[in-house]
Amino acid sequence: MLFDSLYKSSYDIIQDLLRGMHMFVIDRQKSVLDYLRVNHTASVTELSRKFFVSETTIRRDLTKLEKSGYLTKTYGGAVLAEG
């Protein structure tokens, strides 16, 4: 019984990893915005871990989203743009 619950947890973790690795750029950027709508702020490290991509990739996403007017980059992270 305990083994079954451990197996399912490991399986869920692997599935989360696979989803993160196969996420397209636009889907990840939409997910970043969704995350900011809920949490109001996020660090580059936090987003990198959540989406299983490098911090450089997250910084690139944040730059694009900032240029589009969706968020404001902060030192080490971002906040949702006002308005």
C-alpha cells in the first residue's frame, strides 16, 4: 500500500517533468502570466524551477513579455504590469 502511493508520487513527478520539457514557448509564457496573476510576483529562480527550464530561458521570456506590456521586470524577477 505504501509502495503504491510512493510509486504514484514518483510517476506524477516524472509526468510533471515531461510536461515542462515539452512545453512550447508561447504556452510557457502564458503560464508565466497565469502564475503572476495568482502570485502577483515571481523570481527568475522560482519560474525556472516551476517550468523546468534554465534561468536564461525565463529571463528571455520575461523580456519578451515586458516588451509586450504584460509585466514589469524587477531585479531577479517580475511583477504583473498595472492596468
